[in-house]
Amino acid sequence: MNSSEKITQYINGINDWRGERLFQLRKLINEAAPETTEVWKWNCPIWERNGLICGISAFKSHVKLNFLQGASLEDPHGLFNSGLDSTSHRSINFAENDAIDEPAIKSLVRAAVAQNGK
């Protein structure tokens, strides 16, 4: 099974709002940066392009979108709400009823890809 198949299996295996949210985030990431590669790493979906970009994962009470080099990214929309003390990553935790600012997420994904291209 390749990485994309593993990611699909992972998302489809979560039969509640978290699976739906993971599906939505995967779609946004792939739309924002189709040049990235989906990989299965550390038991979660990760996107790479000239290095690590971001990953998604489900937890009991939230879904996490983790920008693996997020500390070096601008966050003009104030989306980051986790990992704020980290010297490398920044994350966005989504609870069940949290809205997703799709344009802002796509902008962060594109910025992360651009950062790796420097």
C-alpha cells in the first residue's frame, strides 16, 4: 500500500466529525500545493516539498494541522493556537464546531512550501 492509500485508509477509519475534518484539510492542502508529496510518516499524513511542510492528525477532542517549520512562518490571520512556544513547529487545533478559514489555511500551506524553496 502506498502513502496516499494509507492516508485514505486512516481518514476513512475515523467515522465521526474528525474524519470529515481530516478529509477537508487534506483537500485544502492538495489544492493549495499540488506540487507537494503526501507521505505516511510518524503514523500520520505528512506533506513534503524540498523538506517537511505540514501534517494532519486526529486526537480524542480535536484535529491538528501541524506546520513542521511553522515558527518561521508569518501568521497574519492568527490561526496558530498550539505549539506557540516551540522553536520549530506551529499548529492549529480544531475542535468539532470550529470553522475553517479555507483561504487563510491555503495561504499558510503556500507560504510553507515557499519557505522550503528558499
